[in-house]
Amino acid sequence: MSPPARPEVGKEEYLSKSKGIGGKLRKIPEDFKVLEFIEAKANSHWAWAQENKDGRHCIVKIISKNWDTHMLVKELSRRLGIGQRAIGFAGTKDKRAISTQYFSLMASTEKIKKLEINNVELELMHRTIKPIRLGNLIGNKFKIKITGTNGNKKKINNILDQLNGGFPNYFGIQRFGAVRPITHLVGEKIVRGDYQGAVWDYLTKDGSDTMGAEAREFLKENKDWKAALEKFPYNLLFERQIIGHLSRNHDDYIGALGQLPENLSKMLVHGYQSLIFNRVLDHRLREGLDIQRPLIGDNVIPVDNYGGPDQRKIIEVTERNQAKLEKRCSEGKAWIAGLLPGARSEHTGGVQGDIEKTVMDEEKIGFKDFIIEDMPELTSLGMYRPLHQNINQLEWEIDEQGNPIFNFWLYKGTYATSFLREIMKCEDMRTY
């Protein structure tokens, strides 16, 4: 087996071979619209969607513009006077977008009705017993415009023909940080127990073209917490919380990381797992191996009650069941599994397992490293994710300005940008 490919984040191997159309996403937030949905095929939906007048949680539908989910949670917490753990949401959304999503708020209806937040529309739905948790959705519907393209219908049709209804299920650049792709770097330091390095990466790495660039450079050069606190912009709330803690508690880097919301801290570790997943998928494609037709030794994820992948279950591919599982995968009712490594993980069999071992050996990381003893809440047990995903109910058109507009929906955890990068094939990650 050849050495594992190590592409830059966001520049993994494509499935389609035709030249892309270029362009840019999110020239304005209205170009990227995403809507959560929680029902499919008439199945009953999540418990939090069931009204109960005695429930402690209020379900609200929020339409937000230019709001990062974690920042919105922090603002809701501040305005309502409740802890961030009293706020539930099903999935994080891109900042530069118009996002419609559901939240559960452990707050009074009176306070919620009085909420007024810039670029946020809030609709109070009902009370419920159960809060919303991460993953409590079926998927997301998208309406996305690509501007500034050099493409045309023929180019797009050629690419769509090659994709044949699906695409490599990479974690999108947003997982790692669209402007500062450092999430995986910070997560790696946490997994290795280098909490000081994790904090410094979070505060200062790769910030030359971003908000607070001068403050990051000042901190890197002077290492003066109190002076840095005066220079970091107020809207860099998480950075300021970390710096404030270290100005009062020198060298307490574990405590500093503890200033971040738990969901955000977990995303740092998940970012490193996502990097390993992407590297394995990239390597499989570069080896010319199929990501939709299972090989002997692969693990396959079966369909769940909503038609999506049931990531809690896997089936090993053997000579006896290979033909049946290949048929299920071709029908979009099963998916080859990729590994998100964790403390309870085991390597896949066959060629896929060989790729996993090669990538993790090069990373010099093992499954037990994902036990974070100093911050046990960040320990990850590992799970599976489809290598391939379907583009559901795709419709597209070219508007009067020559911009393609795509309408489609994806199962939860799937990135629209991972599909659109096949169409665009841009070298500059900032275009996504």
C-alpha cells in the first residue's frame, strides 16, 4: 500500500473528474439557506416535538442571519439569564447563511416572548418535557446559489452524471474552521494531552487574515494575558474568556479550555476525528477503490426508520452477504462505514482497515488516546459515518445572471459544501 495521502484540509480527492465551474458561495448570506426538518416518510418525530403544557422546556423555531450557532446560544443564555446547558439544539449551522433551526429553552414563555436579537426571528412553538439534543433531526433542506462561476449547464450536467446521485461524505471545511481552519489542530493537541499547545493554537494560530489578527499577533509575541485582554475585540467572546481565566490563573490551561461551552470543546476533539476520517476516505479514493460498492472486510451501516444511516449499527461484509449488501448500497439503503476513531473503536477488516492503520500510524495516534483523563467530558468512544452520501431530490436552475441555484436535502451530519465542492472544484477554501 502506498503512503497515505495528506492533503490540506478541504483539498481532498474528488469523485468526479470533470473540471469544476469555480465561483463562490455566500457572497451574501441570502445565497445560502438551510432549513432543519424532523419528519420523514410519515414516521413519528422526536419527543421534543410533542406538546406538553407541563413541560420545563420551550421549543422555539429560530430564523437567523449571520449567526454562528454557539454564539447564538451564548446570546440566548445572556438575554434569558439561563445557563448554556439549559439550551438545546439539534445541529450547528454555518454562520454566513440564513438558517432555520429549532432550540429548546429552559425559560419562561414571558421572557422568550420579549426577546429581541438583531438578525434573529423567533417563533415560540410549545412546551415539552424533553429538550432537544445534538442529532435530534432527520436532515437539512438547502437552497444555495453559486455566484461568479465560469460554468454552464453542460459542465454541471457532466459532473452530476459522474456523481450519479451521490458524493464523498467528507466533513466540510466548516468543520475545521472556514476562516481559521484550526479546529482539528486544537483537538489533536487535546487528544495528545498538550493543553497549553491547544490553548495557544486556539488563540493565535493562522489568524493573519481574520478579525482580531493584530491582537493574536500581540499575544503571540508578548505573552501578556492582561494586555491581550484589552486588545482582543469584544465579539471574540470565547477567546476573551480563555484569556481572562489565564490572566487570573496563570498556567491553568485545562481550566482555560473549560471556559469554552462543552459542545464547542467536544467539537475540537471531533474535529481531529474528522480529519482522520477525511484522510482515510481521501486515501481510499486515491487508491481507486469504490466508496459505494462494499468490499469484503468493509463495515456497512444499515438504514434507520427515517431512511437515513443508522450509525449505531454496523454489519461486516463477508463472502456470504456481499452481494446482498452491495444491492442495498446501490439502492441507497445502506452505506459503507468510515471510522471516527475513539476509545472503544476497532479497526475495520480488509483494505479499509489497512488504510485506517496506515493513517493512524502516520498520525502516531491510538484509540486509547481519545480517553481524555484530565477532561473526561471530552473523551470520545468513537463511531461510524458513511463514506458516501446521497443528494436527495436535487433540482437546479440557472438564474438571469447566470448563477446556478441548487435545491436539495441531505441527511443530518452531511455537508452541503462537500457536494458543491465537486461542482465548483475551487483551490481557495474561502470560496466555500
